[in-house]
Amino acid sequence: MKMTYREAMRQALHDALATDPRVFLMGEDVGKYGGSFAVSKGFLDEFGPERIRDTPLSELAFVGTGIGAALGGMRPIVEIMTVNFSLLALDQIVNTAAAYRHMSGGQFSVPVVIRMVTGAGRQLAAQHSHSLENWYAHVPGIKVIAPATIDDARGMLKPALEDPDPVIVFEHALLYNVEGELGDEWRSADIRSARIMRPGRDVTICAYGGTVGKALDAARQLAAEGIEAEVIDLRVLRPLDGAAIIGSVRKTHRAVLVDEGWRTGSLAAEVSARIMEQAFYELDAPVARVCSEEVPMPYAKHLEDAAMPQVPKIVAAARQTLGRN
Amino acid sequence: MSEPALRPVTIPHALALDLLRDMVRIRRFEERCADLYGQLKIRGFLHLYIGEEAVAVGAVHALQPDDAIVATYREHGHALARGIPAGAIMAEMYGKQEGCSRGRGGSMHLFDAATRFYGGNAIVGGGLPLAVGLALADRMQRRQRVTAAFFGEGAVAEGVFHESMNLAALWKLPVAFFCENNLYAMGTALSRSESQTDLCTKAAAFKVPTLKVDGMDSVAVYEAAKQVADRIRAGEGPFFVEFQTYRYRAHSMYDPDLYRDKAEIEEWKLRGPIHNLTNRLKAEGQFTEEAFRTLDSEVTGEVEAAVAFAEGGSWEPVENLTRDVYTEPAP
């Protein structure tokens, strides 16, 4: 069945609300407005204001309230409009949600799901466009997922809600209108493993979220030149599926890491370090990274495009690992 | 400020004696903690509650067993009053795995699921939205429970205080905002950090009803907290209470206490919560000096037993270092 990422996410939320009375959705404009990306349109009428809660512009309090409600036996889904706004709630996510189980000696789990929009590409400039997935993936105690496909948008919410610990879901803004086929794979989605999107023997390209599609496009171009790239969708940014990454690199002996976060201290840097630690002698070329340029996201279209990872950069990086220019 | 005339004890004497006992328990427990800190048995930060005992004791006694408590890093008193065993608290301060947080939290992070004690939160104001969320869960699950959030007056400067008050009021949630105004946020006096020093005015801005209570008087605290808890339980929505109190000791063991007059401390000591209630009970013929000595020696015995429990506790094996970062899958 063909559907958009938005519709897939919407169906996933609908399922959760319809099947588990503990689940509720809370955030800015999730109700009457219908969700800033229209993901929850119609939910307020269907599930009522108690379970579809419009909040004031109080990220810190409503995220903390979600954490408290999770401690109180609910299964809250808290929506934050963009990752940039999530910085207002960082204290509750890092100091409370992530630490709570450990600092209580294992007495309390925090089963909250926090969804947020991430990424650039809509000319929203430097306060609505960043990719800070890695900030969260740095923190022990939380899990971080980035559904990039229709199947994952449809399937990953359920295991996230079933997980007893806090899960942060990153939804790239450019994905909502992407249309694709919903297969059967979503029914068995997990929040543990990476997925090989395209098998290949020559070079491993790792991507996540908004860059998975670009990595696949790059792989198609490379195939036309006789280079078979293996594309991995990391999907789960914490804990990383190291075995999938290392397994692929052992086969291809080359890696290109695509990451919309800034290069310095990026998730790509972490993946690169792991490859060096665990597969150094398997490498036939230095690991390459294609990340965002080190600049707050600019508004002008041509500058924004230049700041982000793009298909030609991925293709060029892959060629370079094979000694072709 | 001079010693005020003795107010009658307007609660049952048995209850008043319970309050007194708990205040003495906290006092003696913390005095021992200070010793043990000097002996390097307890490390990290140690924030003593000495002087403020009436607030935790009066307020906690006004709650039901299934109500929730969210406290701050100065929470030994609340934990003891709530009934977390003194041994488990002391072992936590020692960092032993028999501690109430398995030695992962220390003085600032006491937790106890059995008594619904949700920390031990050491980010000022950080517990407030948590309390709002616990209350929301109760509301959504149709439970008649109250969540009591304790916080200092320093927290009212944090944005999260205002955000949390607004949400609790907007959604009429069963939260008791118990503000322990001890006049100093670490070393900064309220008047040096707030344009509006009347804390109840801030709460009133959110249409939250307020009470201002003598926090040195455990009976007054109990009566106020009981009334507030009853009204919240009846569905009236959140309530804000300012308990005016004072800490006799420095902010933490690191604090040289240079920011306030010694005379001010001595004046507040005249209103000390323990001798205040002791004198009133004596005046009413319900208590004697000998009874106090008996109580005190029983309490000292409990504290020494707690120390022995902590001393006899064990260190968690380092192999377990990363346990409880995530929930272990059920076996």
C-alpha cells in the first residue's frame, strides 16, 4: 500500500492510542491545530482532550510532565516541534529521564516516548533546522531512534512505547511528504538493529534519518559506474548496532559515513572510531565522512544546500575510498 | 525577633509527640551525618536540613501513604519522616549497596518506590514538572492521590517553576507546591535575587490558592498541609504553601557561611522547631524533661543502629557498574 511517511506515523500513533488506554499525546498544537506537521489531525475529535493534550509553550515543563506521568503508570508520547526547541527541555531529558533509573538504584523506569522533528532543507535557518541527534545519542539511559522509511515510521513507535526506558524519536522534516510502499516489514520493527537497505561489496555507506534516501541515490549513481555500495540505515542511534556496521565493513573494507549533524563530535565520528577500534586491519582506505558544514544553518537556499550532505558529496567520498576521482 | 508566646497545641497530643519524635530523629541523624562527613565516611555534597525539620515533618505527616513526594537535594528529613528506614538512608550516604538507591545516588538522591518517594532531585526546580506529571497520571487514572512537591524559595527564580505552576493550574492537577522559604538560595538572599519577594503573589498570578505558614511550628505546618491535601484530594486543583523557615547550618559542608549575620542565625534559633514544640507540650502538662531524655536516647539508639547498618554494608561489585542504566529485560 502506498502512503506518505506522515500517514505512516499517523497510523502508528492511532494504533497506540486506540489499543492502550495508558497512551496519550501531549505537545504544542497537537490537538486543535492538528499537529504542526498535521500528523495528529483529527485525533482531538476522536480521542478527546484528555488524551490529546495541547500544551502551553513550556517545553521544559511538559517534557518533565511526560516523564512524571510515565513514572505514574502512563505511556506518554510527548511531541516537541523541533529539535532546536528541545534544548529548552534538555534538563528534564538528560538530568531526569536519562538518569532516573540509575540514580534511584533501579527502582524506577521512565517509559516515556519523546518525538521531535529534526533536520534542514526547508529554509528555516539557524533555529529550526539543526540535527542534534548525536547530543541525545551521547547520553546513557535514553534510547534514540530515527525512522527513515515508511515501514519504520509505521513500525518503530510500538516497540518504543513497549520499551520501559525513555525513547527519543527523531523525524526528519523532509520525510513527512515522502511517499513509499508500506510492506509487511513494519510489523516486526525493533529498536535494536540497523538495517541493510541495499547490499553491496565495494563500500559501506552508513546513514540515518534524512540522509538515508540520499545515500541510496548515491548508491544508484555509483552502481552505474560499477561500484556496488552497501547502504546501512542506522535506524537506532543509541544503542548503535555495532555488529551490523562492523560486519559490513569487514565485507567491503571501506566506509562512508553520512550524517546531517556537524562534523565535529558527530555521530559519524563515533561510528568512525568504532570502525577503527574494531576493524582497523580490515580497512583498505581511510573512513570518509560526509557531514553538515560547520555553520549555523543559513537561510538562502543555495547556502543551505551547500551546508548539508548531498548526493554528489556522498558519491565523491565513496569514489575516493576506492581510489577513483 | 524574640521568643513568641506559646501557641496551644491544637492537634492530638499523640500526633504532636510523633511530630516531635520525627524532628528529633532528623536532628540527631543529621548531626551524626556531619560527624561522619568529618570522618570522611560520607562524601560528595551534604546539605543539612537542621532548623527546618518542622516543615518536612508536619507536611509529610499530613499526607496519605499512597500520596507521592518529590523532594530536593536537601531531603534527608523528608525521607526519614516518610518512613524510609534510617539505615537505608545512612547506607546510601556511605555509598553502600544496601542504601535506598543502591549507592548510586548519595545524599542528594534518596529514592524509595515503596513509600512513593521520588527523590532526591538536585537540579533546582527539576522535581516540579515531575510532580505535575505524577499528578496528571493520577488524574488520568482516576486516583484520589496528592503529589507533594517540596522546593526551596530559590526555585521560584527558575522558569520551570512558572511553567509547572501554570500547567498544574491550567489542568487543575492534584499537586501541593510546598515551598520551603529558608531565605537563602545557597548564599544569595531572596531580596538580592527577586524583584517580588512575596512568593505567594507569584503563585497567585497562576490563580493558584496560597497559604503563608510559620515553618518553624510543626503543628501549624501539619494543620496547613492537612487542609491543603484534603482540598486537593477533593478536586480543587493545585495549592501553593510558603513555609517560612531557616536553616541553621551552612548550605553544604563546603560553605563557609559568610553571607549572613551570626546574630540572624541566633535569632532564628530562638524559634527552634524542636524546643518550640517541646515547650508547648510541657506547658500543657503533656511532656516532661525526663520524657524528652528518653525520646532522645531512643532516637540516638536508632541513629547509631543506622550507622552500624551502613558500616556493615557492602560495596557493589565494580562488575555491576553499568547496571540500571537501562531496565533489564524480565527473566
